Amino acid sequence: TTQAIESGTLPLAGIRVLELGQLIAGPFAGQLLGHFGAEIIKVEPPKTGDPLRVWRELDVDGTSPWFRSLARNKKSVTIDMRREEGRELVKRLAVASDVVVENFKPGTLEKWSLGPSDLHPLNPALIFTRVSGYGQTGPWASRPGYASVCEAESGFRYINGFVDPETGALQGPPVRPNISLGDSVAGLTAAFGTVLALLNRRKKQDNGTSGGTTVDVSIMESMLNLMEGIVPEYDRKGKVRGPSGSSVTGIVPTNAYPCLPEPATPHTPTYIIIGANADSMYERLMRAIGRADLVGPAFRHNHHRVARQPEIESAIREWTGARRAEDVLAVLEEVGVPGGRVVSVREVVEGPQVLARGGVEEVWVGEEGGGWTVKMPRVAPVLDGMDAHTRWAGPDLGAHNEEVLCGGLGLSVDELNSLVDKGVVGR
């Protein structure tokens, strides 16, 4: 097929991934691997499928557009893993795969005799990518690990929100990003770990060994990985980083600044982000806004400006607050200072930069002659000379049962129908 020819030129072509996870963390890893050419076989429970199929907004067919995006380029197979015959099918699929990606609670696959110690004797080259809240070992391994909780336990939530001026700690509850950040970061880490394991397997196989391994991904550790200098600063200086509102601790000026409302939306605040933390940029900005009094030796370097932050921020806020966003941005562009509007998805999908680079794809859903398109973010990064576009949207439940179980595993149509009648495979 055209799809197979297109994916054959991509870097992960020829790699088969068995995706046993659901919701976000494991499936996001599968989405990234599939986008760059891997064959992703997604195992879902019959009848219901991945719960994400009906999360948030639903399309005309009752399926979430989010699922169509997250499950793009995957093949859906419906197998009841609670049944012995279902687990046997999954085991056969794993033996014929290069990678298993799973995000069950640690111990679940072992209980079903589908863990690494069960599968590696049958496929010594298998890479087992495991995503969990806290990792496969340690006293918290058996805890259920939702991203929201792991974000809190990693220290990430503590640094998000508004600061109590008296204590320097959080004022009220932390502000959370309105996405499942921990899940996606863990999925990204899992995809990276899988590619590392594939590279390492090739080296091992060149030396005559099988190269199978386990990639142990913790959501909490994936978030801890993002925490920049927070741990070393605490260790060396005893500094406990707290929240900082819309700015960032220890870098001045970089913040969200109010502008005059737009005429079309007079009751909606308009904010822009300005990042002028390079010394020369700061000087150009302050001269451009008519505040040369805040330039000179007392403001020359970042550590000087941190000590004068309220004064600097107030001056910038006063200037932006008297102008419309487009006029502020025009001045910033003229003096070479980074700035941009705080925009919603409405502006993003029609943005000139996104349109010019194809940052949002339009993907067909349904059969030829009857269906619709769904816009979804193009997967990053862009690889020069490779057309890594979405080949198909997240599939209907069980759409690839026959292709994978008959064409791939070699079941006869009668055997497949028998499993369907028993409820081991979905219709």
C-alpha cells in the first residue's frame, strides 16, 4: 500500500511495537514511535476499547477527536487480556514484536504471565518499555501512579502558582497546567528510552548477543528530569525554589504583561510574554519604552536586575498596559526583543508560522466517500528529507483484527471467528 511505502522510508521502519497501555503515557510513546515508521499494534479490550476513546469532546461517531490524534498510525486489535486465550494471543504477538510498551500497574503483567521473565525466553531480543508512576522497584512501586499525583511528588506542582509574600511558599493551591503533562513527558521519555534500547540492541547483536532489555520509565522521575537546577541549588546552597506567578525565579525580566483589550473583545484581558533577560536586550527594551533611568551599572547583569525586579516589572507593565498588543510587539520586533501574544487554540491553528510549516495537520477519518477531517498537531521534530506525516487517524475499535491476527499471526478465519464467538476477540 501507499502507506507502507511511505512508512518504509522512515527511521523506525521494520520495527514492530505491541502497545498494551491505555490512556496517555504508554500510548503517547506509541504515537511517537509510530509516527517515525514503527508498526504499532494497539491491544484494546473488546466492546469498550481504550477509555480515551470517549474522553472529553466526542465527534459525530461518538469517538473523541483526541483519540483520533493520539492513536494515529496505529492498528487496533481487540483482545480480552483477562481471559487465558486472550493472554495467549498477546504472548504470540509479543514473541513476533521488537518492543512491548505497557503502562499497567507494576506486577500486573507478571500476574498474567506476560512479564519480561515470561517473554524473554521466547523472544530474547524483545525490548520491554514499562511506564508506571514510580518505577518497577522501590517502596512506592506498587502505588497507583497518576500523572497529577506524580507531578506533585516530583516537586513540580510546588513551583507553580502564586507566591505568599510573607513565607515565599505557595499562596493557596498550586496551579496545574491544563494538560496531563506528566503522562506526556513520561511518554516522550519512554519513546526516547525505546530508541536507545533499539540502538543498544543493534550493538549487542553485532557482538553476538540477543540485546533484549527493559526500559523502566517512572512518571515521577520523568518530571524530576525537567527540574533544571532545583536539586543542585538546594544541595549546594540550601535554596528551596518556590512558586513565582507568571515570571520565573532568578531571571529578570521575563514575564506576562497586560496590554489594552482588543476592540472585538473589550472584556477579555490581553497578555503578551516578553523575554528580555539577555543584558543587551534588556538595555534596548528599557530605552525603547522611555526608561533609560533603569539602565546602567545597577542594572547591567541579570543578578543586578533580580535585586531590582519589582521596579523593572512595574515599568514594563506600565508601558504595555497603555498600548495594544500589536503596537507593543511592533516595538519589540524593531529593537530585537523576543515577545509574543498569549493566544488560545483558535489563534494557534490559523497562525501564520503554524500554517507555513504545516504545524497542524488535517487528517481524514472514515471510509472513502464518507467521513470527515480532524486537525491535529504535527509530531515533532521535523527530520530533513523525511516526510513524516500522519498516515491515518486513530482507527475504529478492532479495525485491524483480521489483518493482524490472520495476516500476522496466521490464524485461520474460522479460528478468528471462534475466538470472536467466545468473546476473547472483539467483533
